[in-house]
Amino acid sequence: MEPTSNLAIITGASVGIGAAAAARFRERGFSVYNLSRRSCPVQGVENLRCDLSDSAAIDSAIEVLTPLAAGATQVALVHNACQMLKDSTRECPDEHLQAALQTNVIAANTLNRALLPNMSAGSSVLYVGSTLSEKAVANSFSYVISKHAVAGMMKATCQDLMGSGIHTACICPGFTDTEMLRTHLGNDQEVIDSIAGLNSFQRLIEPDEIASLIEWAHHNPVINGAMLHAHLGQRES
């Protein structure tokens, strides 16, 4: 990859919102590193194969990323990867909750702790939350808990980084046309169409629409500490 002064580190950039965000940052001339088990399809993205449930794999990625972050003019650290499991309050195995928290929260904490000391003013820490970061639906127990934790993590990050010149935000997508959502809905087209009808535009959101907000958030520190909702105006129930 050609040398550049700007670096984007994106977890889960192999598909969906993460891959779209990788493409957006590449278009802006950033060096982009994907941390996930699968490769990012976007040309020019560097892939660090990393199972975010494996602390040793995260540590190996950190060894690569630390000097890159230290040498970059600005870093966009985008915590996008997540697990979405079907479970409920009555039937949530502890391992479900542990898995969701590990990928959606603890991995982000590990990366923050290692990389923030090497990130300069002008950098950002961006969390991809969900509309379920502030409300709940049935049968997504561990996901809802973890996404509420992501919202709290962003707000705490904002307070702890006061005066550093590094800003943060939590981007909260609505129902987005991703592999994860379709899998969660059992690839049932009738259910997918029903979900798509729950917003003002009666369609699923495209991953690139969320990616454009992520990229914008990095370049606009005025939103520091904000929950940025991107759901096309969901119906309130």
C-alpha cells in the first residue's frame, strides 16, 4: 500500500457496513486496515485476520497497528464488528452474553487501550451502535445489552478524552441490508419486507448510507459525544 498520513482501522470490514466504510475511507486516501476473520473485498485494504473473540489474535493485530497509528497524522478507529444472536431473558446462555460482550464491547476496549496512546489530535474513535442502543425488541437479549453498553462506552470515551483533540461518536443504524440482518431474520423475505416497512421510506438502509455517516463523523469533531441516529425515521411503537 502506498504511504499515507491518514489511517483507518475498522473491525469487521469484510462485509456490510464495515466494507462500505473501508471503501469510503480508501476514496479519501486513507490507509485502511480490516480486523476480521474474513478479508475485505475493497481493493487496497490491508487485512489483519483477527477473531475478535481471541485475545491473542487481537494482540497480534495490535503489534502491527501500534507503529502505524504512531506514525499517522490522524487515525479513524471504527468499532464496527458485532455478534447478533437470537436469545431472550428467559433463555440466554451465559456463553451467548459473553460472546456478544467480547466481540461488541471488550475487543473495542482492548484496541482503545493499546492504540489511543499512539493516536494524535484530529483522530476519532467511532462506535457502530444500533437503534437498539437506546431501546429494545424481543428475542435479541444479548445484542441489546451489548449495544446499550456500546452507547455507554462512547459517552465514557468522550469524557475521558477531554482536551486530547480526539473525538468520538456512536453511529446508530436502523434496519440495514446486511448479511447479519438477513441471517438474523432467517432470510425470510416476508419478514424482511415487513421490517423494511417500519420506517418513513419503507425500505432497508443501504450499508453505504451508514458508511457515509461514519466517514463524515470522523471529519467533523463538532459531533463529539453524540448519538447519531440513521434509521430513515422509524415508526414509534
